[in-house]
Amino acid sequence: MATKVYMEALSPTMEEGRIVQWLKQEDESVKDGDVLAEVETDKAIMELQARGEGTLRKVFAADGDTVEVGMVIGVIAAADEDIAEILATVGATERERGAGAGVAPVKAGTAVEAAEPESVPTSASPVPSAPQQAGRVRSSPLARRLAKERQIDLRTVQGTGPGGRVIKRDVETAVPGPRHVPQVIGAAHEDAPLTQIRKTIANRLTQSIGPVPHFFLTSEIDMERIAEARDALNKDPGAPRISYNDIIIKVVAQALRQHPECNAWWQDDYIRYFNEVHISVAVSIGEGLITPVLRNAHLKSLREIAAEGRELAQRARERKLKPEEYTGGTFSISNLGMFDVDQFTAVINPPEAGILAVGSITDRPVAVDGAMMVRKRMRVTMSCDHRVIDGATGARFLQTLKRMLENPLAIVW
């Protein structure tokens, strides 16, 4: 029996996915549980597994296409099984979405659009060509890619696909002509399509900076003793090296245990206070940020935090994190000190109620017991959700954090 391959929700917040690459090709045998494709979700690159056995008879979305969750992107069936009804259904869905005044066409990259009409059986009713909408060309991803390669203006191509859509064969038979946009020496700009993670960042920021009432608290901390302690810890050549960020994670976790009112989520009609501390650590992965979570950071040693943090960061950059490894944080840390950023404010990651922005550690002249001295200093800024954390509450947390960092022995008490 034929099995439809759907774009699955591979992360808790995924609404659409981009196919990075198919690992199985059409007419290739497939077993239940085989990895069919790599899919870029809103957070990571995940594996899409087969839910049936047989042969991958048809693929409806090409590498690079963006597909809504729940859409059919392929068919697994026996080599001699009739799948004409499934192919016709996909084609009919496409025609229904593209037909009728005022109905928005299927957006570029959805599974049904990616299916080329030549794959639909001849028994399906043909749809006459329709003129292209002014200023917009309805076309399949394959057609757009081929047109770009051949430098063909899609507005000069007559579409023969459902609803007048330009498809692959239309571009293949088109004759290259003058492009609609005049060529100039040196492009004035370049448009880069949004990656799934960049779309998610945009949506999350909109959910945070608008609805969440932020306020900010900044403190300057003497890091001289922490620097000495770190140097001493790193003299052991066989142990993982301890970074300043590892120490900050440990101290923040300890401070949150003393101030659980800052270790909380806003949940619309109630506030959830956590007894465990799960630190989300912002990691840059090129096209955006992701926050792998160090779970129960308050129970981990510095060595454990260092080793686990590096492993999570590496897999984050490789886009190999599992959903449970980047969700469920109770408080976030964003450190830009390595980029020589002295001070900044960070945007809260809902539903968390706070995030700590960590600046660089620099040598600064300060007055110590009436004498001017050069000391290692660091500025931190805490962004607080005012619905959960009041000014005095956040200030007390920062006081504890400062006391622990300036007196490392306080960490173990």
C-alpha cells in the first residue's frame, strides 16, 4: 500500500521546513525508518524518516524548496503499484489553490507547487493557461532555478502548468532574450532569501520586544580574582579548559537558586517558578543564533559545564541539535565579550523572564581603598520582563551575582 511522505513537524515550533537534500532518490528502495531527506527547521537540520517500505516513487519538492508542515512531498509504494490517484490528488490540490479570483496562489516552495505537472497522469483534466499576474510570475521552484541559470526572464515565458504556472518544460523550450532588468556593472544590491532560522529569529523578536515590557539593569564587576582562579584551574593540562563564560554560567545558575523569582516563565495567566536551573546559552551559527540548553547547570561542576557547553556549541554550529537540546531553558546568557563589545542589551527569549548580556573583560583604572589601580572589570546588563521581575528583584539578583564573581569562594558556599 502506498505511503505518502509528509513534511513533518520536526521541532516543537516548526511551521515549515526547507529541504536541504534528498538522501533517497526516485526509484530507490526504502525501508521503514530510513532517512529520506535532511530538513532545515526553524532551529536545526533534522532527518526526515520513512514511515513505510517500498520504492520512493515520486518526489514533489526539490532540494532547497520550503514546504509547509503537513504537505505531501513524496510517495513510497511498491514498484508496480498504481499511484495515479495520489499524483492526481496533489495536482488537483494545486489547481484548487491557484484558481479563482482573490485566492492567493500557493507560495513558492510548497510541496504541491514543487510537483511538476508533467508528473500528473494524462487522465487528469487539463487546465487552460492563464495570463500571469501583473508584477508577479507564478512558477515552480525548478522553473525559477532553471530560468536563473539560463538568464531567462520568466515574464516572457508562457506558462502551461495549472493556473498558468510556469513550469520546468516551459523554461526549457523558451528562448533566452533581453532581461527585464538592465544589466549594470556592479550590482546595486543582492537579495538573500531568508533561512528558516532567520525567519524564526524575526518572529521571536517580534513576539518579545513588542509584547514583553523590557527594562534593563547594568552592573560593573571586578573580575581580578576570577581571572586568578581561572588561571589556576587551567594549569591542569589533562582537564578541559575553563573559559570565563563557563564560570559565568556556573555563577548565574547558583545565583538563580538564591533568587528563584528570576528563574521563571511568563505564562499569560500565571507565572511558573522553576526549582531547577536550565541555562540557555546564545551561540552564533553564521546565519543566526540558537540557544542550546545546559540542563541543571546548578548541579554541574565547572568541568562538566565546560565539556558539555563545548559539545552543544559544536553541534549547534553543525545544525545537529535535537529539539530537547534547545528548548526548555529557564534563563538565558548572551556573551559578546570575545568580540570586544563592552556593553549591550539583549532581547528576552520568551517565555523566559530574563537574559544576561555579558560584555568584555578589560583592564580599567579604578579606585581601590583610596588608591588608583588597574583592575580587570566586566559589565553585565540584565534584561527583565517587568511582568515577572521588579526592579528591586533584578537588582538583588545582580548583587548576588557580583558578590560571587568578586569572591570566588562564595560560589562553593
